Amino acid sequence: MCGIVGMVFKNPFSARDALTSLKRLEYRGYDSFGIADSNGRIQKFVGEIDETKAGDRLVNTTITHTRWATHGNVTEANAHPHTDCTGSIAIVHNGIISNFSEIREEMKAEGHRFASETDSELIAHFFEGKNIADSIPPFFAKFKGEYAVLLIKKGEDAIYAFKRGSPLVLGIAQDGYVLASDIYAFSDRTGNAVFFNEDEFAVVGKNGYEFYKVNGKLEPSEKQVTAFKWMAEETKKDYEHYMMKEIKEIPEASRRLLDSLEAEQRESVESIVSLVRNAKRIVFVASGSSYHASLLGIQFLRRAGVEAHAIVASEFKNFTLIDENTLVVAVSQSGETMDVIEALHGIKARGVKIASLVNVPYSTVQRMSHSHINICAGQEVAVAATKTFVNQVLAMAYIASLLGYAMDMRSVTGVFNSVFAQEARIKDVAKTLATARDIYVLGRGFSYPVAREIALKLKEITYIHAEGMMAGELKHGTLSLIEQGTPVICLAPKGDNDIMSTAHEVAGRGANVIMFSDEARGGIKIDSTGKVSFSVMAAMAGQLLTYYIAREKGLPIDKPRNLAKSVTVK
Ligand code: AGP
């Protein structure tokens, strides 16, 4: 997954400004970056975006790219933009060309010379010496896979933009236009956007734009301008990392969500509750932390008497119980996770209803849904999902409470601050775990999804191998891995005696047992009022623990290696 931004303005702007806009999409990938302008200048760099590197030359049209490497190593040559043999066409691309090997061989035979190992470079060579618009239908016919592409020609102040599979949106600013992977690239400039649909092409110039449907030929298409609201990005304020800022925002973000669900999103909530009531089966589809939130969601719904399943998005095609009696609930903070989008493709045609819980407004997943709820967490910059995970869980609990699951949402959110009272203790525990090789996190019932979520946080932020699992399963094999000093985190809500016997089992084999429970007992105190609040508070404590371990290890907390915030490739 990568981030692309194109800018074309009536008045010249500095190349540095172009990279500043690109930096707002850095969470989509940060291996390398580059910029091309309509004067034919191209600059490419390995590493995170440094806007100063572009210098302050004045330009009218730019395309920029921040990369998360798929085809080809992280090198300057593989950084975008890429050009054709003549250097007069430059492109940036987000997505994957699935038939790139055969196309590359064909082009080589035609005499094209390639400067990179990437699939993306083939796109520039395809348009070499051709009329761009005339060549769009043949391009869509030839190139398989996903792509959002911005193309410029030397000496021309226009951007050619086309999309299949990967997200692309046009921002309508005061004196020009911004094309980008998502609205966040330009939400500081405008609240008006035009969203690309599948197989669409647009020519965007200084004075206007034209959209076309690509259907074997170009068919002009009328497009609606959508007004959107998105919170202005705040800086890290006085926090050292976005991850800590976003954890500390949880109490405020959860209140904002509940206020919204009871007021401006009430209609959406009622629509989703009605979809649940009319469905025979509810199937959550999600990835990563959103999947772990969904594992809690199915527990809440089952306690309201609703049959529910949670399927990992990348495995969804193997799940067969999908028909007109099914409601699929897509859970995705970015709303751009390709595994989730792929899962949703084609199911509407089978009569399946789609609801979604998203954080980024007007994201692709939202626009594929019959009904959606925004989880109102505000922008989450750190790769690690923290406040968005909590708000996803609360949104699902809220819907379940309207379907009969008796729980008091306000009492749940009212206790979150007590986790922060444990911060010094959590920091001390983190110091003892910084050198761990493996960490096990055990939970039962509502705490099992939290065990998996804490293990994921540990892996992605501290680079320590961690396993989150059902406590009852440990004795069926994994117990053999417990040695003297192995750290085992046990999530022990009030009254869960079974987890206590598991804790004794591992302690008896020399494990370093760390209890998350209502009594400190040398571990971390979770002062909860019930199962839902325990789950959320244990997750928050796990987020803080992960943060402090990674900080102790001096790791890049907001941008961990190999990862990106929005996984827009399969
Ligand atoms: C969570 O900390 C990770 N960043 C990752 O697992 C993430 O939850 C997953 O990629 C799903 O993202 P989404 O919610 O935007 O779909």
C-alpha cells in the first residue's frame, strides 16, 4: 500500500508544499518517496518523507508518492515516480499489477528499457508516445490487478488520473485541485471532494476536470461533489509519539462516539439494528485489530440472542454461509483495507446486505455499504490501532445493547481514566519485559479477543514474538513452551476462577505471571465494573504496556518496520 498525491493549481506553488501534502499520507507507507513536476524534474529518495529535500522551486503541477514496497526492494531506483524511456511521461501508482511479468517481457521485446524492478514502471512505458486519453481503454483491457494512477506529461499542466481497485479521490480546493489516495491529503485545504468509482478516468487541469467511465471506450460521466467533515489534524502536542496521544484520547473519543450514536448517527444506528433484526445470520469481516474487535462484537450479539460469526477478511472467500439472509458487517478503521474490500466485492449482487463500521469518512468500505456507522475516533496516525479499536468495540456493544444485551455504555466509558492511574506501574512492568524473547497472553470469554489484540500490539510495536490465546487451550500443547521466566500475561476479570487455575499451572512451571486483574497481586490493576469495561480497560493497559516496552527498546513506535497504517494491497 502506498500514498499518492497530485496537485495542479492556477498559481505556482513550491515543490516543498507538494511533499507536505504527501506527508499527510505517510501512514500508508514510508519506505521511500518521490516527486515529479510538469517541468520534467524528478526526485526520488529512500526513507521517510523529508519535505525539505524537494527544495522551494515553483511548480504548477506535481505528482508525489510515498511507498510501501511490494515488487522490488527499497531502493532509489524502485521509488516512484517512474518514467517511460523518453522521460517525458511520469507516473505514480498505488496497487499491484498482477500480470506484470508477461507485460514486462512483451515490453522488453519491443525495446523498452526499465530502470527499476517494479510493476508500476510498466504503466509509464505503456503510454510512451501515445495519446493518453485514447490509450486508457486499451490500458484497462491489458493491465490486471489494482491501480490508482496519476500520470503527467512534460510541459503540460494537467494530471491524468485513473482507478481500478485502489482508492482515489479528487479534492476541490480554492485555486486548484488535489488528487489523492484518501481525503486526508487535502482535508486541511478543502471539505469538498469527488470520489472515483471503479474503472473511472479523469483529466484534471488548472481550470477544471472531466470524468469518464472506462467501458471499452471513454463515456463522459457526471460526478457529484461531496462535502465532508474531517477533524483538522492535530500535532502530537506535547506527546513524544502519536501512539501515546491516541491512547490518552480514548476517554474523549469514546464519549464523542456515544454522543454521536445517540444523536446525529441515530438514524444509521436504527438502520443497522433493523438490518440485524431482518437477517438470519450476521458475519463480521475484518483484519488485524478490527478482527479482534469483531471477535468481541460476536460475543455481544450472541448475548442479545443474535447468531454471529467473525471471519478474517483474507479468508472470507472460503466462508460459504453467505446468502440473501446474511448481513455482512465490515469493520475497518481506514475503510481502505484491500482484504476487506475484496471480501465485499460481488456479494451485493447475491442479495447480501452490507453494513460497515469505519473511521475515515467516505472511505471505500463505507461507500460499498448499505448502511454505516462512523466510529468518531478522529484521525489515528500511529500504525498501531488504539483508540479506534476501543471505539469499534464500543460501537458494537452499543448496537448489541439496543438488541437486548443488557449493559450500560456510559458506566463502561466512565472508568477508562482509571487505567491511566496504573501508568507508572505499567512502565515498571514494561522494563522487565523489554528483553523478553516470547510473551504469552491468555484470556477467556470476553478477554480472549483482548489477549489476541495485546499480542498483536506486542508483535507490531515491540518486535517481540507474542501469542494471544484461549487460556483453556494452553494445556493442550502450548504449555510445553513455558520455561523458567517465560512472561505470561493473564487477563483475569472479577470472578473468573478458571483463568486463576491457568495462572497456577504456568506459575508451577516457572513462568513470570503478570496478572491483569481487579486486585493488583503484583500485576496491573484493572478497576472495572463489568466484563465489557474489563475487556476495554485490559486492552488499554496492554496498549500502554506495549508502548513502554517499545520505548524502552528505543523503537520507532509510530512507524514500525515493514508495516503501514492502511493495507491497500492483497
Ligand atoms: C493494528 O494495530 C494494525 N495496524 C493492523 O492489524 C490493522 O488493525 C489492520 O491492518 C486493519 O486495518 P483497518 O482497521 O484499517 O481495516
